[in-house]
Amino acid sequence: MASLDRIEQLSCDRTILLLRLKDLTRICDAVRLSAGLGKHQVERLEAAKKLISDLEGSD
């Protein structure tokens, strides 16, 4: 039973992490549009968006 509890906890942790990552990318997009980001920041933002897409696709 302990392993089931751990699996549920990991699933919950993954969901929370994904939600926070989505929030952060929205904030970065807003900064990009209002103040601008450098080339490397934009590349990292796009990589984060791809990671979100990949994670959501694996559900």
C-alpha cells in the first residue's frame, strides 16, 4: 500500500510542477511582450513551452 501512496504523491507533485511551469512561462511571455527578452531567454522560454507540451502529451 505504501507504494500506491508514493505513486499518488508523485503524480500530485508532477501536476503541481506542471502548473507552476505553465504559470512561469505565461509570466515570461508577458515580460517578452512588454519589455523584451534577450535571444537566450527566448530560447529558454521556447524550450520550457516544448517541455510543457511534451509532458501534457505523455498523460
